[in-house]
Amino acid sequence: MRRPGKTRAIPFRMYVILLALLVLAACSKTQDQPDQAGTRQMKKDFAKKELNVAVFEGGQSKDYWIAVIQKFENDYPGIKVNLISSPKIMEILKPQIVTGNPPDFIYVPQSESTQTIKAMMEDKLLLDLTEVFEDQALDEDIPLKSKLIDGILEYAKPMGDGKMYYAPLHTSSLGLIYNKNLFEEKGWKVPETWDEFMELGEIAKEDGRSLFTYQGIYAGYNESVFWPAVASQGGMEAIRKTEHYEPGAFKTEAVRRTMELYEEIARKGYLMPGTVALNHIQAQADFLQGKALFIPCGTWIENEMKDSPRENGFEFGFLPPPVFEKGDKPYVTIFFDSMYIPAKAKNIELAKEFLKYQYKEDVARLNAEKTKNIVALKNGAEIAKPYISSVFYDSMKIMEHGVIPIIHQWRMTPRTTMNINDDLWDTIGHIMDGTATVEQWQEKLEKTSAALRELSS
């Protein structure tokens, strides 16, 4: 028994063994050092490596990339990041891509006008990012994919081959924008079903307003409403059938009932007069002045129209599209811009690390501060809350309350001049002015769908 106040000498051989064990423990801790959250940080050695980053420059995005590159270089001593940014970045990169000399990392909206990203996917020139998202996150001991909004990575596989080519960065919701303050002042109930929505049509008329307007000559804004309505009625199976050009996909009850919403708005005189001929700025300006209760849009409308006159006390509100029956699952259209790694990049491993770095919480906070955007993390809205508007915050928080995010993605086909989006959205104007019927709309889409199906076979 050891007595208090007395020590026992350690034999020299035992001292050597203990010292060796301590050294091993110290080495182990250096290589696998727990951070304050108790998770592992296992940085790879990228010293003396260079990373070439090319990004779309829009709004405040350049400020963010300059800041995050500086932070990345500080966190990974010995590396150098070269940045090229431009509003026309893909036009600049196209010759490099064609000659097999792409940058290591690309950030650009999927809607970029040159279609270069789409061509790179078709030509297998983008890296499959599946392993990146299966790998451990940089700031938590979980797979990186577990940090992102549930389901969003399913939309990062556009080729139908199960491979992930997109890495979602910023995300946002599209829905129905309304004047929150007006509804509160009037005591009007925000509609949960399409019947309740239509009931507001007569109430709006009595108040000297229209129920609905949209960005007439850019009718594609109606994706904010159309696909969530189809999904709430027919589930994701109804969506999948349209995406894959299946026979009869546009004659399902879900699609028919959604199309009939537009027909009812037109028949009952609930559309703001002149809507069909307006561009997005004109329609949004009329909406802000109280001429219509609802307009389909994303929350970017707040910044886009910041200098436009509006009704006294106007306050932006966001409504996910109503459902047909109470108890139906609500859906909301979301979109995201993306990061890519070219398959022929010279520094693929460093590019992967830089991509994963974008999903660290402190980096997502820096992103929100510089860009006023939300990174596609489960807690992205909370991280960004101090830097974004309340309507933007609300539009993303709805997904924590049972609203299911959806992105409609047409199955990719060989290059063609056919555009099914034109047939889908442009016909809305003809429905609204009474020169087309729902049945004609369906037949037109079935015909184009059959042609694209045959092209893909």
C-alpha cells in the first residue's frame, strides 16, 4: 500500500518505456487533434501546392472569394491560390477547357449562358464528386453530405448515371411573394389551399386589386408555383414522369389540376390586367404598388426592386405554394448555384479540400457576411440570419416545418433545338388571354415530350 507523503523511485528501464509512450501519444494527438467541439481535424499536407480558382463575378461574390482564399491560405500554410473572376468567366475559360488546360476549381451558376458546364458534363470533363461528399467534413466527425439540406444532393446528379457533378453552394427558395403588412392590416388569412387562394380573388376585387400577376414575357417565373403544385397533388412520381418525358406525363391528374389553376385565374378575371405583355421589372413594380396580391418570384426581388416605389407600409412576405387539399404535402421550388472540379484539373486533391472548406460553419458565416446569401447547409439560414433579410430567412426556414424542397430537372438529351420549357411556360400567356385550352397545352407538351424521348432512345 502506498503511504501518503512518500514516493517510490521508477527503475530506469521503466522510465524509458514511459517516455516512449508519452512521445507516441503526443505524436498521435498532433496528427489527430480534437478541436473545441471534440471533432477531428486531419489536415492534409498541401505545402508548396498551387490552386487555380475561377469564379463567376456577380454582386458581392468577388469580395467573398478574395476573403475566403486569404483565409484558406492562412489555414493551409505554404499553398498559393490564384483567382480569376469575371461576369463572363465561362467565355474566358472555354478556350482553356477545349485545350485540356482547365482551372482546378470553378464556381458559376448552372444557368450560365454559354452552356459550357452542360457540355463539360456531357463530354465527361467534370469530376464525379460523390467521394467528396461521402468523406468526412472538415469541422465535424460526420460525412460531409450529412451537413447539407436533406435531399439537395439528389439534384447534383443530372446525367442519370448516379454520379455527382454539382457541389451546391448558395441556395434559395421560390414561391409566392405578397405584402405581409397588407394581409395583417386587412385581417386576411394567408391561403393554405388553392381553394382559399381563389377565395381571395373576390376579396381582392372588392379592394380594387387583382389576385395574381407574373412576369408576363418571362413566364418561366411560374416554376415557383407549377412544379410544387404538381408534386403536392401527385407526389414526386408525377414530377419524375414529366422529367423523363414518359407517355401521358402531362395528362396526369396532378398536371391537369395545376394547369387548371391558371385557367381559373383567367376565367374569373383574377389576373392583373396587362400582365401577359409585361417584363419582370414592370410586373414586379406594379405588384409593389399594390395592384396584385401575389407574384411568383424568389426573394431576390427585394434587392432587385430596392429602388422601386411601393405601397405604404409594404413588407415582403413569402408563401410556399398552397396545396389542393388540407393534409397534402407542401413543396417549394429551390435552386442553387454550384462549384465544379474539372476532371483534368492539375491539383484535384487540393481542389477537393477547397470545395469541402466552403461547408465549414465559419466559412459559411463569412460567405453570408460578404454575399448576403445562404450556403446549402441544414443550419445555413441560422448561420446567415444576421446578414440577410427576414423574408429570405423565412423562405428557407419553412423546410424545417415540413415543406419539401424540389428542383425540377429535365432529363438531359442529345443537343437539339427543341425546348420543352418554351412549350410549357410560353403557353401560360395563351391560357391567360383565352387563345389556348388546357387540353391544347397538354397535347403540345406530349408531342414535344415524345420527340425528346425518341431522341434519347
